[in-house]
Amino acid sequence: MDRMLVVVFDNEDKARRGSRVLSELDDDGYVAVYDAAIVTKNGNGTATVKRGGEYGPVGTLTGVAVGSLIGLLAGPLGALGGALGAATGAVSGTLVGALSDFENVRVGSDFIADASKELAPGKAALVAEIDEEEITPVDVGMEELGGHVLRRSLRELKHAENEQDIATIKAEIAQSKIEHATASAERKAKLEARIDALNARLQQKMDQARARRESFQRQAHAKLEALKIKATKARQEFKAQHEQRLATQSKEYDQWLERLGS
């Protein structure tokens, strides 16, 4: 199961040791680590970020979720919380970025809030996107170092919601065109302006939906390639675990493509 992992430690040294433990679990086939980094919250509220290890060619392509979560943990979480609770109001550029990050992480706002609360000044967190079948290997390894483990399964990339938005806008355009046919000259001009605005919104939604699908597909392909490499390089006693994970992920990706085309 593809999960976001946040393990909070008392200091950065323990977080680095936690990263080594995670890397060993990856080598042994207990988990597959797609990307990882260490975030240290400084006393003044700022944060420093360091790579949590080297996991092959996958990090730059699949690290969207990890990078976005780090941005939220290290950035203006208060602004994000206000945005999620606000029904109206202007949205700043910084806030737009925070909301975009929130979408990319694909976990609930409660998970982000819990992780942010745990990551107090002076503490450090190992943040990783992993695939694991059982939680015990990671929990035992991290708890031995005094780490507090938080994890959440990543939600499937939303496409139904985008399709619904697109269908709604198309329906509004169609209705506006029907009214335009019998409207007065003054009303026609207003309806034309509305149709133009709706067409612009429609194009934006379609571009966003396509970009998300393409991004997800690139990430999925990169993960599968990383799993193939792990299976090829794995020691004989762990090769079966890596090959089974590759088969499972390949099947899930094919099912996602099938749902997308339905």
C-alpha cells in the first residue's frame, strides 16, 4: 500500500539513523522507499531539509508528494488551515501554493495538522513515500530510536471530480447558448461574455485534469521502473518480496488506467 510516512524524532541525528533503518528495510524487501527527506524544525520556526537517502532514479519523478508535504510542514501551515476553513475571501499567491501542495500530498488535512503539531521546534522528522504491506517492521525500527510514527495511505488521484466539474461547465455553456438564441440584443451581449468566461474556465479545467493525469502517469511509470531495479538487484533471499510488490503495483496501475478510460 502506497503511504506517506512521517516519523518525528527528538533530533536530527536520530532522524538520520531512522533513514538508514528505512533504507535497510527497503533493501530487505519489507518496504519500497520511493523518496525520503529529513526536515528539522529550528528554534526560530524555520526549517532545514536534507535528503533522507538515495533510492535510485525515482526521487526526482515521484517526490511530488514528499516535496509537497515538506513544503506544508516547513511553510505557512496556519495560512493553509485558514484557507481550508474559509468559505469566501481572496487567496494570496503563497496560499495558492499551499493549497496546490495540499492537493499533491493526497492525504487528509488532519494528517498534515497532526504531523505539524508533532514537529515542534528542535525536533526532526523523516518524511517518506513508501509502499509497505505490514506496518510492524517500520514501527519496530523507528520506535527503537524513539521515533513517533505517523502514516497515511495516499488517496487515488482525483479524476472523477474534475470530470464532474467539466460536465457542469459544459452544461452551463449549453444553457447559455439556448438563452442567447431568443435573447434581446442587450442580453445577448451579456450572455456572450458569460459564454466566453465559461469557455475559459472549461479550458483551464481540462488543462488541469490533463496535467494531473500526465503527472501521475509519469510518477507511476517511475515507481514501476524503480521496483524493477530493486527486484533485479535484490539478494536472492529477498527477490520474491520485490517481485511480488512489482506485480501488485503493475496490476493497480493497469486498473487505474482502465477506470480512467471508462
